[in-house]
Amino acid sequence: MDSYEVTPRTRLGRLAKRGAYDRGTVHGILDQALICHVGFVVDGHPRVIPTAHWRLGDTLYLHGSAASRMMRSLATGIELSVAVTLMDGLVLARSGFHSSINYRSVVIHGRGRKVTRAAERLRALEAFVEKLTPGRWAELRPPTEQELKATTVIAVPLAEVSAKLRAGPPVDDEDDYGLDVRAGELPLATRAGAPRADPRLKPGMPAPAYLADFNRRFTAPDG
Amino acid sequence: MDSYEVTPRTRLGRLAKRGAYDRGTVHGILDQALICHVGFVVDGHPRVIPTAHWRLGDTLYLHGSAASRMMRSLATGIELSVAVTLMDGLVLARSGFHSSINYRSVVIHGRGRKVTRAAERLRALEAFVEKLTPGRWAELRPPTEQELKATTVIAVPLAEVSAKLRAGPPVDDEDDYGLDVRAGELPLATRAGAPRADPRLKPGMPAPAYLADFNRRFTAPDG
């Protein structure tokens, strides 16, 4: 199956043409984004918290300190909603009304599962490091038993999931195309700057290739 | 008062040293970020949706189509949580465990209020355009009655609000500083590229100054 099933919660209301459910689109957005926003309910109150995420197959992973309130909540298997958003640009129309933002976003509904098997936890953490900095896992010292115990990893199955996208120039009212208003797009992207060496870095150590490569790997297809 | 009151929901648990409640820090983050993630509860289920936001004084504004499910939900005054996150860089430590992300984030708890007075709605929409593109509101044709009717504006009071920040190099275990591992920061920022003119733009119209200025206005103090 190349597409996720559409459910009542993932069916788009308005602007259904902006929706996408195919794995390629959904995975591409999840893999390019570095952080997500996790929503859950605590004592009846909504709560949204940003955190890093990564993906292996049809599983999204989150992690954090075993002592954190969020991780302890998610580990109980409560319902959650995860949003991942890439902002691709401002859309400057000839009216405020038709001005917009170009974006690619994914929303996931489901429940997290605390990863208890040590092998899956280690494999997941490796995938996280390799997503950001391919080749770095082998450079790092292995995690200690104590570090692994202090880290909670949550697996969220990609089952109830949808993408939503807008791209391209503004779509103005036909009458407005004659106006003397500058219109178009301002492309936006997350870009890495020059790496900063740690003040206590051993002298003479070269910058690794995976940093130089960062912008190419995390850039939109047309960016 | 220069700081927001700390409440049980905004008091940080772990890592309390990363918290900030002063208006300058909170407003700076809200004003630099272009989008937020809004969490709310629908039929008992958490839901998170990305949308643009802007601020006037101690009020955060959201807007959207009056027909959208999210706007109709928020207009009823249900509880919401809004998270705004700026990702400032990767923190590459000498272990996976101490690797981190530099960020500045704000979380707001409260209830939205539908802006019903036409004057406040118009003033808010003007502030949104001027946040992104100062000077552009005067270039655009005024919104029509019908457009204003089709646009819901939600005001969220900044009352229960906190910021959380991490900056600077990794903090490694003392024993790890001797390892041959490249460590430091990879700065990240949202950057604008070259503006793209609308395919139907009238010939000869110059790019406005507010686009050239974008990166300077939306860059972190030390970026």
C-alpha cells in the first residue's frame, strides 16, 4: 500500500485539494523536518510541546528525559496528535485576503508506545543521530547503561496520518491582476550557517563532511 | 509589570534554568516566529494545527477562514495551548546523550476570543501584514466587506505564558572532553531566498524594500 487510509479525522474539510496521503509525500515531510509539535490532554487541558522527531519505516520516534512530564505522560499511551510543518514561503497576493503561506505539513493521530526493548531503543537512537549527521553515530562513544535508562523513547505508529501542502504563486481575484501591487513569493527555508567549534574542542580537528552537507540534505526538492 | 506571572501550568519542571517569563523575551520570540502550533481538544481528542500568528501588546492573534473547522472551534472560546518555536541550531556533543538542540520557544495557555468589532479586526489584520512586510498594507487594496465577513480573527490574551530557551555549546561529561569527537554547534535559522515575481506581475514593477529586508528583521540577535 502506497497511501495511508483516509479516516474521519484525517479527511480534509475545506481545501481538500491540498491534502495528500501517499507515503512518499508524508515521509518526505517528516524526514526533512527536524522538530514536531506534540499535542496531548493533561487533566482535560490541551498541551502542545515542541520536540525533535525522526522516522523509521511506518514509525515516528520521539525521545526525552525519562524524568520529563511529557515523556511520562506519553509513555502511558495517551492519545496524541503530532504536527510537523515546513514553511516554504510567503505568498504575496494583490489583496490581504488572498495572501497566504506556502507550506508542507503532516498531522498524525494516535497513541505512543514506550519502547522497552533495549535493542529497538538503541536502533532508534542511532537512526536519530544518523538522520541529522550521517556517519556520526560511529564517531560517538556508545551510550552507557545509565544514559539509556535515563532516556525514554516513544514510538508512534504512522497509521492515521495526512499531509497538507500549498505551493506556487498567489491566486488573485481576476479583477485584482490589473492593480499596481507587487505580487509573488518569498521563498523561506531552514538553513544552516557556518559550524561553530566547541570552545574546548581538541585543536586541529577537521569539520566533518556531514555538516557541510546539511543544507543540501534538508532542502526542499525545488529549494 | 515586566514579567508574566508563573502559574502551575507554566512553571517548568526539570531544567527550570531554561525558563523565562519576562515580556521582552516572550514578545521577541513571538514576533520573530511566523507560525505557531495550536492545540485544542475536539470530542475528547487532542488536535494540533499549524497557523500563522502575530502580536499586538499582550494579545496574540490568529486568523483563518470563517468556514474552517479550527476557526469555528476556537471561536467558541474552548481552551487552547499555543506553542511557538524557533530552532537556533544543533548542539553536537561528544555523546549522543548530551547532544541537543538550541531553541527559543513560548507556550501559551488560555482561551481564544472571536474578534467581533470590525475596527479591531481591521487593525489586527493590518498588524499581520505589517509584521511580515512593513509598508505593504498601504499598497494593497482595502479588504471588502465580504472578505472581512469570511475571515475569523481570534484574540488570545497573553496571560498564562512562558518561554524556554537553550543556547550555547554542548555541556559534556568531564571525562568525554578528551575524546576525539568533533563537537560544537551548527547554527540554524529560517532564511528568505530571492523573491519570485508572480507570473502575471505587471512588467517593470520593482521589488519592494520590505522583501530585501526580511532576513535582517527576522534574524536572531546573534544570528
